[in-house]
Amino acid sequence: MRLASLVIASAFAATAQNVIDRIAVVVGNQVITESEVILEARLTAFFNREPLDLSAGQLKAAAERLVDQQLIRNEMQIGGFPMPAETGGDDALRKFRQDNYPSVAAFRASLAKYGLTEAELKRHLLWQAAALRFADQRFHIMIPTPPSQSADRLDERTTTTDGVEDQMDTWLKQARAGTRIQFKKEAFQ
């Protein structure tokens, strides 16, 4: 009996030492944690090169973006949209760094300033690529080629990105309306 008490006490002590993440938002049956909201706020400030602001208003805005991202993930799963290969993350990270920073040291200093890791940035860049591909495939508008441009090929179609953003916004509003979304106010105080 004494050994069982010791094992239980050790388990409770180990659990007490671990930080438990708080639920910030529930989207359908998916959970967005407080640490994910904070990471989103850090990433947004990093990409926009703005001062880091973890105020309640900025965290709420980050949570709203994560809700949209979760709705997109859900739709990608339903539609069988593939995620980019993990190997593409290294290339995306390298290109981002080369395009935006004069040196590796400057890049790493900026990551440190925002409390980010290269792995977090790489995952975000891969997600951005997947979300852009999803929007392109899901909302691209097919329009017939005007007869004046191709009188002998009336079956041809061209694509346009005009209205993709509007279509995406409309779709997100509909997806939000059809999904139970619950913000936990304790996470935004």
C-alpha cells in the first residue's frame, strides 16, 4: 500500500511540474490552445515587422485568424487537399531568410526578438503554402475565353484570380456560421 501511495504521489508531482496549456477556442470538435494563439500573434508581428504586442486585443485577433485556419484545414481534409512535403520547409525557410535578411545572424536575432524558433517559422511557411494552394484550387474562377480572342477554340477557358479573396471571405463566413465556435474568455484577459 505504501508503494502505491508513493507511485501516485510521484505521478502527481510530475504532472504538477508540467505546464498545462489552456484552451482558448473550440472550433467544432477541434481545440486551439492559448500557446497556439500566442505563437500566431508572435508570427504575425514577426512577418509584419511590428513590435510584439500580446495584449488581449491582439490575442483575440490572432485567435480569429486561427479559427479561419482551422476551418480551412477542415475543408482541406474533407476535399483531400495535400499538404506540402516537409522537405519543402527547409527550402521555404532558406528562401524567406535570403529574401528578408542580410545574414543568418540577423535572421536569428529577429527570431529571438519575437521568441520564435526556426522550426515554428518553417511549419508556418509550409502552412501558408498549403493554404494558398487550397485557395487557388478551391476558388479559382473559370471563365470562357472571349470569342474575339479565340474564334476557332470556343471550348478553351482561362482562369482568373479576380474575386478569389471575396469568394474565400464569403466561404469563411458560411463555414463560421455552420460551425460551433466558442472563445474561452479566460484566455484573453
